[in-house]
Amino acid sequence: MLWTARMHIFVIAFSIIMTQNTLQPADITDELLATYETVIGLEVHCQLLTESKLFARDVNRFGTEPNTNIGPLTLALPGTLPKINKKAIEYAVRLGLACGCSISRKTTFDRKNYFYPDLPKGYQISQDKKPICENGGVAISFKNAEGKTTDKVIRFHHIHLEEDAGKSVHEGDQEETLLDYNRAGTPLVEMVSEPDLRSAEETGAFVTEIRRLVRYLGISDGNMEEGSLRCDVNVSVRKYGAPEYGTKVEIKNMNSIRNMMRAISFEERRQVALVESDGQVQQETRMFDVDNGQTYGMRVKETMNDYRYFPDPDLSPVVISEEWLSAITSAMPALPHELREKFVNQYGIPTYDAMVLTDTKEIADYFEAVCNKTPAYKTVSNWLMGPVKSFLNENGGDIALFPVSPQSLADLIDLAESGTVSNSVATQKIFPVLLAEPQREPKEIAATNNWLQNSNTNELESLVDEVINSMPDKVAAYRKGKKGLIGLFVGEVMKKSNNTADPKLVNQLLAKKL
Amino acid sequence: MALIIYLQPHKYFTLKEYLTLAEIQEDLREDGLTCVKLVEHYLQKIESSSHLNAFVEVYADEARSTAAVVDAKLVNGTAGRLAGMVIGIKDVLSHKGHGLQAASQILDSYQAPFTATAVQRLIDEDAIIIGRQNCDEFAMGSSNENSSFGPALNAADNSKVPGGSSGGSAVAVQAGLCHASLGSDTGGSVRQPAAFCGVVGVKPSYGRISRYGLIAYASSFDCIGPITKSVSDAALLLEIMSGDDDYDSTVSTKEVPAYSASLNWEGKARIGYIQDTLENEAISVDIRQRTKAVLDRLRAEGHEVVPVEIPLLDSLLPTYYILTTAEASSNLSRFDGVRYGHRSAESTDLESMYKKTRTEAFGPEVRRRILLGTFVLSANYYDAYYTKAQRVRRLVREETNRFFEQFDFFISPVTPTTAFTIGEKTEDPLQMYLADVFTVQANVVGNPAIAVPNGFDQQGMPIGIQIMAPYFGEEKMLAFADYLTRLNQKVAKKYSENQEV
């Protein structure tokens, strides 16, 4: 069922008209740019992975057929009333705790009033006066202009809960706007940062860290492409040392961290070009054009909205009791930095390894799962950062697509560690088979292919004898002092053993016989 | 069109006038009365009183078949507590599969896909819903003249209004078109028409009854309330509808007392009233006299009856209209022509669709309140109006609470005048708003209040008297209202006996 609204939505796009005398963004040299400070603040919207919507019982799921998860409340039928989803409160508190926010013990909801076809009630339930989390922040690590890794804390002004709107869909040159209300009512947390960011790199690191955090917390999939993580970026520029911020511009519509960084890089040059040409930066909302890497101003026909916020009389304040808060606190999943410390302290792996292994929660979980099956922690780390990582890089990077179970990988590592197979056989022979046929056991693969390391001395002795007998000249030369020939003999024995011989043992036997 | 005349013998009989459900249920048990007969009786009355315009839609066939089902249950001994209760519901209450339009064109041909909690609880106890009733559009009005179905008429004098906004619901009980009605009360919309029509109307405490399924006018004021012929029926309906509901986060989880079993007032009450209500010339002489008579009678019965000052009461009407219109402007935004209801055929783009749809289908009073509410919430006036009104509301609440630390009840007239003539006040909204002057306090503070009949004026139009009680003090309020009703009847009886002598 599709709701068709007979209407046009007028969006008049226009670009800033440039005269001959004004500077273009491309004219701004790096040296000139370096005399300006870019000031960036973010509003990060993040959809919460709750079973149901923020105030309705409808299923909260991405990618279902249009208008299938739309009960009476989602459609704003008369007589319906909102009821807060406790899980959404818990998720927001989880995020607040992870960011060191102060948690409001009594949080209230407000109505933000505006008309738009994808907003069924004619108002959005949001939080204005008493958001669920205040203050706090996120620590980021990024490479500064000199390429040095720098740490910094980006502060939050607050985090609030609100409901998402539906989607307006325009198909082809159809005059109609199609409305899909599945998304309407989906719980969102909006993280509003202080203007603490100073570059595209910092902003990229900030959003990456937030994405990692919400995934670690299990509250969102943090997927920018699907729109479950969306950023509105406020950018302004000022000469270094200027006491006041410049006029800020809000950029929307960036569907990846990379595009967000591109948008910022363009926007700072655009604004510097304007200021350098004695122009004025206009306070406005701009969209990012993925194709040409530029931002463009947009004007919706309506003038500035007065949202007429007021407390939603349908929702009593939500009281977060001491018991509830401590229950949420004790159910908190481990955070990236906590896992890093644990990996260093408990598994004894280097800090660098710990950083790489905690990049995503899934990798970290996998690492721990393997470590539960084998004590060779450092080897596990080497495997994950080596062959496993290569596989992931070639296959989209998602550990969920890695077919080998932690048990199998641990078994394989144990085979190599115990000398049952050689390291090269493990990585170059058994591992590829395991990737193709993950249900097989490493030991069975090795045995079937005759890859088990041969340490049977009798068998090896006859091979060594064979080699010595077959090359009398070389043996004579060796005995005369050409000791370097030992490598040749070892190689020949290995060849005859199908690479299953233990090279050390072969060396010893050869030395004895020769 | 062929005119088919057929006789249904059981259609032609008259029932005695029942004041209480208890009497009906006694006759159902012992006197051969059946729900089918009751329903036929009411359907007949509705038909012969169609000029009153009390019902917007009558569910004749459905009521008949439900009646047969309830009759069978009565035989089996499995009938619910409301067996024999034939009820009408105001056109703001959702009833699954039935039309619902708040007497507005904007909800033209809208069908409710779910049933209001209050209505469902009545159905679960075997009440029979006979139809939906006329009212002011979106419950905004005090005379039932703001209805897209036209005004309902007062049965005592067809040139007069029945009051509003639950006008149709009050007339229906007054004229015996159903045994009871369900209305909604945001500023007096149950009590004021009950007074104009000489019946009982209750506004319970805010949050006593779930609002789920009630079309919102002003969410922090709206209450569903019964309109009945007797306090005991009101008590029973209230008891059944009240209580926690998973679909409304503002409903109270407080336990519901057995109101209907507690109607035995004993002891002496401390009663406050405002002297001005007995003296102010803006209040009709008859109403002042009858109010004074009640207070004198209570004093004579040994109750403590004390004049008090409640200074903030002057600010009540402005506070009420600022806050209710603010909430209404937001609550009515959903009627935009996008998903259901009326959409203007003239729309050419998004903006014209909104403007034309809402201008065409909302009546003038609804448009006025939406504009007023949008204005008081706008950035430049927010603090001057909305914030200030919120503060006054808090102060009035505190003042009212202080009053109830000393008193059990606050007694006042329900209205300054009896039912006025149709068209008399339509040109002057402010005059119309004054009709709510005594009733809005209970909604501003959230306390329960009841209107019970208090005789008639010299033209024979009904007069009511209002008893307001502490927050969640329904149990005592109903018991006292029942006592006061009986006291009035006793006096009336004595009076008529004296007249005979």
C-alpha cells in the first residue's frame, strides 16, 4: 500500500553567483588556507536497533516493503497516544554512560511542530528542555597537519532522543510524491557536539569513533550508506586568533565519512574564498554533491521555521531511578579502550596489535573467541593481522563473512605451534583449503594431503641416504670444505619428503652422515 | 421508492422511565424486560426525536443483535455488569469499524480501526452502543452549534441550545434516547450540557480514565466522562472505565475504588463556596437563588459551609484558553489531508493542499483556536502567553490544593445562565467562552467535578450545581453528590406536600 500525495515539493537549488573578481575555492592556496581556522560542530543522528519504534508497537526494521510497519500511531490516526519504548531509553543511557555524560534522572519530551508530508502527526516528538544526556564527549585519535598522531576530546553539548520521519520518494519524472512511513517513529539519538573540531581529518576521526562506539554498544548498526547514521555538519572559518566564530553553514546529505570529509574540505575553501573576496558567508543549509565534490545552497520555499517547541502533554516525564541506572550500568558491554587494555594485560599482545584488533567489535570478539581455544595469543594476533586480514580485505572487510570458526583457526594454530605441520604449510596450504571448505578439520586436511611434518627418523634416514648416494660429486666437494652445499642436500630431502620433513631434523641427519 | 410498511408488534410499547441501571436490571430479571425490548424502545425514541439532532449515526441493527446476545447471556447467567445499559457515545470516541469524525468535515467518511479503551471496557461489560452523538467540532464549543452536522436542540425547549461540547450526548439522556452517554470534558464539556439538560455529568480526575481512542483537543485537559440520569449510574460507569492502560502514558496506575458500592454518605462535610457566586449579577437570579438554597440546606443539615476567596480564579479563563488552544494547534496538525480524511480537490501543490484542505474542512471556531494556539506558541509571544499561562496553572493548582487541605468540597453553580437561545452567542466568542467560567477550574487543576440537577428556572429550564473534590477524590464526591441529590428530592417532596396542604 502506497500513500500518494498529489503534490510537488519545491526545492529551488541555486549556486552562488561568482563575478570575475571574486576568488574561487580552487584559488585558495594551502598557505592561505593555513592562516584560517576551521571550526566544526556536528549533529550526529543515529537510529537505534530496538525491536519496536520509539513510541509505537510497530516493528522497527530497515528494508521492508513500503508501508508495512505502520500501525495507527505511526500513521497518527486520531485517538492514538505515544508510549515510550524503555529499550530506547536504555540505549541512550548506555551511550551517555560510554561518553561520560551526566544522565538526566527525569527526562522530558517536547513537540517540534512543522508540516511535512513525511511527518504524520504534524510534529516530531523530540527533546528540547531536558534531554536524556548532557555534557560528556568522545576521545579521538587522528593525524595532524604534520602527520603526527594526536589525541583530543570532542565535547558533547547533549544527547537527546527523538523519532525519525518517514520517507518521501520521487520515482522517475512522476509528478506524485510517494510516501513510505516505515521509518516514521524509528528511535534516534541525536548527539550534538560542541564546536571543538578543527579539520576534516578530526571530523572523520570523530564520526569513525562514534560509529565504532555505537556498534560496540550494540545500539545501532551505524551504517551511513543506509542512513542509520547521519551527520549534519556546521562549518565556519575565522582567521587564527580571531575572537569570534565566523558565520556557520550547515551541510547535510553526506552518506559516508569520506564524503563528509570532502564536503568539509570544499566548504572551508569556499568560505575562505568568500571572506578573502570581502564577501559574507551566509547562514544557510547546504547540500553536498557527491559527483562534483561541492556543496550547494538550498532553499525550501518556506521561510525560517518556528518550531513552536512545547512539552508533549501526552508523555509524562521519564524517571530514571537509581535501580534502573545501575542495571543499565552493570549490563554495559566492554568499550574499545577497555578491550585494548584487556588485550594488552590479559593476552600480553603489543599495544599496536590491540589497537588493530579492537577496530571493530566483531574482530575483537573473534580474537577473544580464538584465545579461549588456544593459549598462543600472540600467534592468534599474528594470524588475525596477517592471513585473516588479507582475506577480509579481499572480501569486503566484514568478519561476519569470514567462514572459519574460532575453533578451527585455533586448531590450525595449535598444529603449527606443536610442530605437527610447518608454519608455511599452515598458512599457505591448509588455510586456503579451510577457507574453501570451512567445515573440514585442519588436522584432517593435513593428514589427507600428507602435509603432516615428518619426524620419523628411520624414514628420513633412508631419504638422506638416497640423496647422498645420488650426488657423489657434490658430497665429495662438501667433504672438501664446500659447506654451503648443505642447503642443496636439505632441499633435495625436503623435495623427496613432499615438504613434510622437519627441516631441522634433516639438517641434523645430513650433518651426521656426511 | 417503494414504501414498505410492516408491523413489528414488540415495537409498540412504552417503557417506564428508568432512572438507574439497577431498576432496569431488576426488571430484566423479574419483569419480562429484555435488552431487545429496551433497544427497540430507544430506537423508536431516537426516531421520533430526530429533530433534536442528538445522534450523528445510529447503529440500529448492530444494537439489536448485540441486545439479543446480551439477553442470551442473561439467561445463561454470564452477562456483564452493564447488561441492560444502552449507551450513546460522543463523536470523538473511537469505536472500531464505525464512523468517527469529531463532528468535522475534515474526517469525512473516516472509519475508526480500533476501539477506545473506555468504550471497550463498557462493551466488555455488555453495554450496548446504540450510536454516536452530535457535538461541537473537535469538542470546541459550549452550545453544540459548532457542529458540521448542525446544532442539537435542548429537549426542554427546542429553541435553546443543549450546551456543549457534549450537547448531543446530554440531550440524548435528557430525552430518553438512550440510558446514558459518554462525553468528553476539556473545560466543562460534560458538566455544562448536563446542567443545561438537567442530567448528571462527571468529569473525573485527569488521568483517571485512559484517553486512548479519544480524539485529542487539549491533551493535558481532556477527560472522558459519563452523562447519566443518576449519580449511581455515573459511579458504576466511572468505576468500569477507570484505571491503568498500556496505551496511555498519562493514565494513573492508582487503584480504582468501587465507587458504585460507596454511595452511602455519612458524617459532616466541610464545604467552601465563593460568596460572589451568590451575588454577582452576571449570574442569573434563579441560579443564584437555587445555589444559595442548596448551601442553606446543607448548613441546616449540620455541614460546615464557609465562604472563601480564591483570588486566582479570575485568571482561569485566559489560562485555559491559552493552554488549550496551544495544545489544540499541535494536536490538530495531523489533519492535513495527506493520509486520511478530507483533501481539497483544489490543491495544486503541497502548500495549497495544506491551506485549502484545512480552510475548507475546519469550521470557524476550530480555525480560530488553531490560529490562537499557533500564535501563543510562536517564538515572539511564547513567554508572554504560554510560559506565563503554565505558571498560572501551577499557581492555581497550588491554591486549589491548599483549599482542599481545609475543605472536602467546593460547591458552585455549573453555569452562569441556563440554556441560552440558539444563535444568541454565536457572534461573540468571548460571551460564549464565559459559559465555561465555573467549569474550567477542574480541568486546569485536574480535579474531579460533578454536575447534578438543581431544579429549574422560571422558564422551566434545568439548573445544575457543581461539586468539585480533591484530586482522585471521586469516591467521596460521588457519595456526596448522591446524598445531595436525595436531599434535594426530599426537600422538593416536602415542598410539594406543603403546596398540597
